[in-house]
Amino acid sequence: MLGNKPNGLGGEAFEAAPQERLAPENPATSETGAPPSTAEQVDEHAGSVPLWRKLLQRRLAVAGLATVALLIAIALLAPWLAPYSPEEMTGSFNAAPDGEHWLGTDQLGRDVLSRIIYAARVSLAVGFVTMAISVVLGTLIGLVSAYYGGWLDMLMMRVTDVFIAFPTLLVVLVVIATMGSGLTTVILVLAFFSWPDLARLVRGQVLVIKQQEYMKAGVVLGLSAPRLLFVHALPNAIGPIVVNATYGVSAAILSEASLSFLGMGIGPPHVSWGGMLSDAQSLSVLTERPWLWLPPGIVIMVTVLAINYIGSGLRDSLARHNG
């Protein structure tokens, strides 16, 4: 619908059409009659390559995608992959790794490997669900604030500034201490304090998009605000949102691990990687029983690195795609 622009807004597009028809038939020849340089050919080819192919050209991003896909598969198949139930007492207490328990047992005789496999469900759920909620909140606030402007924009941005000014970890600890440390509570609290940065990002993107000719043409044609925002503005701002969301997943996983290590995270019957790390709060465990804290720590590190590699790959691919 936006292709039929009024003369005042789309005149340049109608004037450019005859020039395009008069372009030389040989695409390998420039306007001066000379073939384009190698750099020009590379730039033109780079602009025509789909974004997902550019992402797949980055080895670290591909490795990150493969790692995250493997972790998700392990989480989904946990009942079939784990040798024991995560709460089952299967051996002697604090047993070192052996042929029966590859990563040993904890202080209650539970298999560490089985607990790590089941903990992937909780830790990944915290990361992705927290990210999804914060993306919805931040995107909606950023869209509305940038589009309507005026006093509404000022009010929303001042509220955003207040949230950013809060000492997030301290506030989260107070809220969880008051409401409890269940899985749902941790996800909602982390999401509630994760949206401000994304809201500012979306607002900045939409302020630029709002000045584009197709947006002005949509206003002239009488398109509704929801259609302008969600059909025309949001798709053009989706790239930075996705990049920010990937980093949000890793940040949520680290936040949950930090809360669990402080004893304010997700408790039984759920098990998370951060909760397993909380067992390493004594010097004797750190020095004498590394199988209790080293495996979950490595899994957290690998997961966060993999997700961040995906985000970095998306960011660089978008920069090349738009450049």
C-alpha cells in the first residue's frame, strides 16, 4: 500500500524510473564505460548476500549456535540422557568421579552429571523466558515513547531513568527476600529490571525510522498507529533488538547464578547451575572436592560465551549488511 505515494512524498521515486530504464544493458560496465573495480564488485556482492549466510560465515557464531542447540537438545532430552534422577541418592557422599558416576556425587550422594543435565532446563528457561518478557516490555515502551513523543515520551523516559538508577542486584535481593525465591519469582524479577536499556535502544531506532519517507507516507495515507509501529517501524528495528536479546539471555543466566550463589536463587525441587555452584562456599569444597563446582562453572562459562558469540556475529553481520 505504501508504494502508491502522493506526488509530494514520492516524486523522486517516479522521476528515477526513466533513468533506470535507460541504464546500460551490460551490468559489468559502469556509467563511464569502464568495468567496475574489484572493491565495488565485492561491496555489491556483500550487500546482496542474505544476513543468515553472513552469520554462517563467522566461525565463532556458528560454534555458538551449535553449542546452544546442543544444550537445548540436552535440556529437552534430560529424562533419557541423565543416568539418574537429579534428587536420587545413588552413591556414597562426596564420592570422587569413577566409572559409575562420571562427575562424582555431591554431599547428599546425588549424581553430579545428572544434576547438571537437569539443571540445563532451569538455567536455559530462566535465560530465554526472562529475555522474552524484557524484550516485549522494552520494545513496547520504546515504540510508544518514540512514536507519540511529547509529554508521554518524557514521562516514559524518566521512569526508565529511575529503573536504570536503581542498584539492580540490591533491589532484586530485597524483592526475592520478600516474595520468595521460586522459579517464577526469579524470572519475573529479573525481567522487570532488564527492559530499560532495550527501551532506550528501540526508542532511538524508531526516532530515526519515524523520519523516513515511507513512514510519512503512511501517516498521509491514514494508516493506524499500531500498523505503522508493528508493520513498518518494528521490522526495520528488529536487528538491534535481536542482538540485544542475545546478550540479555546470557545476562539473565549469570544473574540467576549470582543469586543462587548468594542463597537467594531457585531452590528445591528445582536445580540450576547456579544452585550447584552454591555448594562451593567453603574452602574445603574448593580445594578438596572440585567436581562439585568446576563442572557447573564450566557449563555456565561455555553457555554464556556461546550466546555472546552469537550476539557478536549478529552485530557484525548486521553492520556489514547495512553498510
